Amino acid sequence: MLKEFLEGGALYGVICESLSLTAESIGYWLLMLVSVLLCVAAGYLMGSVNAAIIISTKKYKSDIRTHGSGNAGMTNMFRTFGKTGGFLTLFGDLAKTLLPIIFGYAIFSYPGSYLAGLFVVLGHCFPLYYKFKGGKGVLAMFVMMLACEPPVFLLMILIFAIIVIGTRFVSMASVMTAFFLPILINSWYTMMYSQGAVAGVRIPVAFLITLTVCVMHIPNLKRIMNKEEPRVKMPWDKKKK
């Protein structure tokens, strides 16, 4: 059974096989429902843990939501509390995203990892523990792709970097990278398997993440239009007089 678990990558499949459950049996569908709910719950509950809020209130004695853009995320932590606060937030968000994804994969293979990842993003944006006011889900989106689709993650980094360098707007880069996410996943699976349909549940999950990230950035887009959004400075900008 251990060998089957390691090869199948999902506890769900091992249980189905050991109990001889088939798609026609009630037990099969009940087990699937329980597996899905476990992945969703793990993702949302862990995603609701906001590293930026915890670090800002515990280490700096000031809620990050009262500073800068008011966003409880890594970018605002870097702007407000510097590199230490920003990197601590990064490590916290890495952990809270990776753990549910690993759990989801162990329970329900790749659909479980994607469901867990989606709900980490939703939990980060609408945290249960902080009156549903959280971050914008960008870092969680990147970490999810790093864990689930490394080649897609590298392309996302490239797109993000190009747009940041070109516009100096992190928010614009975040929105555009999220916009391209479903396209990148579909293109990758089309290239690898000659048909995007092989991507399966990955595509609808990617669309939901895109929608969430874009909606969360509406205030930023309005500030860009009003020329009120802060721009990031590149290292070489300091050399310009």
C-alpha cells in the first residue's frame, strides 16, 4: 500500500483501491467529497493566516493595514518596514502556501494541490481571522505555481519583471501576470501534450485566481489612472541625475 501511495501520489486513490471502490459506488463519491473538502479547508484556513499582519503587530507593534496602501501583503511590508519585515513576510507566505499544497497533493493528487492552492489565495485575500480583509494574493499565486508548475512559474517571473521594469508599477505587473496565468498553463500543456485539454482542472482554477487577483487590484488600477500609485525604483535609477 505504501508503494501505491507513493506512486499514485494520493491517499484517495489508495483507499479506493484497497476498498475496491468504483465510480458507481456511493462510497467512492463520498470519499471524493471528503477529500475535496479537506483540501479546501486546509487551503483556506492556512491561507487566512496573514504573515504581514502577525509580523507587523508582533515585531513592529503597528498593524500594516494602517500604513501605506493599507494592503496586508509583502509589497506594503517592504515599503513600510523595510527588508527585514518584507522578507519575514515572504517566508511566512511561502510556508502557508506550500504546506496546504503538499497536503492537497498527498490527499487527492494534482486536483487536490490546485484546490488547496486556490483556497490559499482566497484565504489570503479574504482571511477568516481578520474580518475578511487581507492581501491581494499575488505572492500566494506565485508560490502555488512554483510548487505546481515550475516552468509556468518561470514564465510568470519573466512577465512580471518585464512589466515592472517597463512601467515601474508592481500592481500593474501583478495584474498582467495574473491575466496571462490561464494562457500560460494552457500553452504549456498544449506544447507538452499537443492539447490544452490535458490541463484539466488547472485551467478553471487559474481563471478563478486571475479573477481574484484582478478584482483585488481594482483600487491600484484606479490610482494608476489618477497618477497616484507609487512607482518602484530600480537600482540603476539612483545613477540617473
